[in-house]
Amino acid sequence: MERTEILSKLRDIFRDVLDNEEITLAETTSANDIEEWDSLANVQLIVEVESEFGIRFTSTEITSWKNIGDWISCIDSKI
């Protein structure tokens, strides 16, 4: 799966979980860029991403992510 495909799926998940159809994601997007993306939303996002891609993340992986590009790299390495 290409990084652009992963990004597109992530965008759809973020829009659904955060209930905001206006959200756009880039590899440089971080939680600071999206008002609705707080710690509770982060947990919900992780659960949805794991479900969508059929993967599991470790706590070490999750805490290392700085932006969407890090999420994509981690997903890409697991699928």
C-alpha cells in the first residue's frame, strides 16, 4: 500500500472520529494543528487505525510519533 493510500484512510478515520469533515492531513500534521485532537481523541484514533488496518501498535511506537508521517511509517512497516 502506498503512503498516499494510507494517508487517505487516515484522513477518513480522523474525520469520522473527530466528527469534522473539514480535516485535511499532511505528513507534517500534528496534534497541535487540529483543535479536536486531544489525548482522549488520540486513544480513539489509535483504536480505529488498528481496527482499519488489522494491526497493533506498541506503547513505545505510539509515544514516538510526532506527526502523521510517523503514523504512516509505522503503519506501512506493519502491513
